[in-house]
Amino acid sequence: MSRTAVLVSCAELPSGDGDDDAVVPALSALGFSVSWAPWDSDYDFAAADAVILRATWDYPARRAEFLSWCESVPSLFNPAGVVRWNTDKSYLVELLDAGLAVVPTALVEPGSPASFPSSDFVVKPSVGAGSRGAARFASGADASAHVAALHAEGHTALVQPYQSSVDSAGELALVYLGGLYSHAFAKGAMLGSTMDAAGLYLEEKLTPASPPADVVALAEDVLDAASALLGILRAELLYARVDVVRGADGRPLLLELELTEPSLGFRQADEAAPMRFASAVRQQLA
């Protein structure tokens, strides 16, 4: 019996950015009728067996509307509660408080004054995607104007010390499907990169990678801790991407945990990765 799966996008990129192209035949091979649809379109999402967030990259400017839509969709992956938690980067502070090795993160709520690290640092909105609104500042700089600009747009600001290892080694992104490790890829530095044609995300330089054991150990700890905070099993996450950088002391640190609409690097993965994704979709429905 054929089941329907819809890959959810946005109006600017109705069929995604190409990274998920190999997922479509994999899902079809496992009995799904697959289509793409922007989240704010008139598609009948409630009638689909699996509604999979993939390229909903316009949500930061309309997060409340987007979350309301998520909560209206019965078979959404990842689920609406996960999306609500993960689309506000204040979750990083929760993971810090849980004892995880996370890039030090300070939240600056609208109306609150900011203090800045003595080293180079980054200021970004707590709700955002693709590094939009993120800016790097030199040691001793006053980033109050940038914080004020974010506050004026209704954002809480995140202040983090810049991890210089990104300049030489970039980031490692570890992808998990159905709670199990699938593959990894390396990401070059994004700050200073160019915006895509649709103006939704900064272009990334991605290459396949084999993560070392200490990075894998951190990613596993992060997924366990996040699942505990959310009150779910890891297996209930259709996908997760754990972005890791090296700190000044060489320790791996969590930069971001992407549970909502991340690129999953299928173009940098082995040929079996799309089928692992399709199988994970079947697992969620079971």
C-alpha cells in the first residue's frame, strides 16, 4: 500500500536546495508517494502519512505562525514540541546547565544590557537560520549597536566567544537518523560567506568527514541529554544534526544541535544514506 510523504519547504525554495534530491527515489522505493510543498501553501498536510520538515528556512521572521502550523500537522517530523524547543537557541543554555560541553553562551534579553568577552566573539539572534543576523567582533569591541538592532527586531541576542578553530578546521556536522549515527561532513567557516540567491542562508563549503572518537562521544551525549530534556526517546527523532567545533584547549564543543530543518549533507554522504533516511521514516510511522 502506497503512503504519502511530503517534504516541506518554503515559497522561495519550493523543492529545497538540491541536497534532498536523492531522498525522493529512496522514499519511493520503500512505498511512498513523494511530493514537495511550502509549509504555508494550501497543501493538505493533515492527509499525508509523513510530513517532513526539510527547507522551511523562512520561519525565523514568522516563527509564531510557523509553530502554529507545526502544531496543526498530525504526522510532523520532527514533532512540533521538538521544533518549538529547537528553533530558539536558548536551548544551548539548557544543555550547558545539564553539564554538556557547549560553546559558552550568554543570553541577552530585550531591554537587558550586554557584556562581551575579552576575546573575539560572535553575536547572533536566538531565533535564526543560516547564520543570518550573526556577526563577529574583535577582542575589546563594543557590539551594543548590533545587540540593540537584534532587540529592535524582537530577538534575544546570544553572545559567544569566537572559536578560532573554525578558521582552520571548520565545523564537524554529525547526522543521526532515527537516533542512530549515519554520516558526517565538515563545514567551512560561514561568517563572511555569501548569501544564497534566495537570501535565506549563507553558502557553505561542505566535504565528507570521518569524526574522531571524542567528537562522536560528545554528539552521543548531546542527543541523550536533549532527548531527556524533551521527554522523548532518541529513536523518536527522525533526524538530528550535531555541529561540533574545537575549543581553545582542543576539546570538542557543541556549537548547535539542529532538530528542525537542517541540511543533512546527503551530497557528502555515502550512497546508502538516503535509504537510511527513508528507512528511518518507515520506523517513525511504525
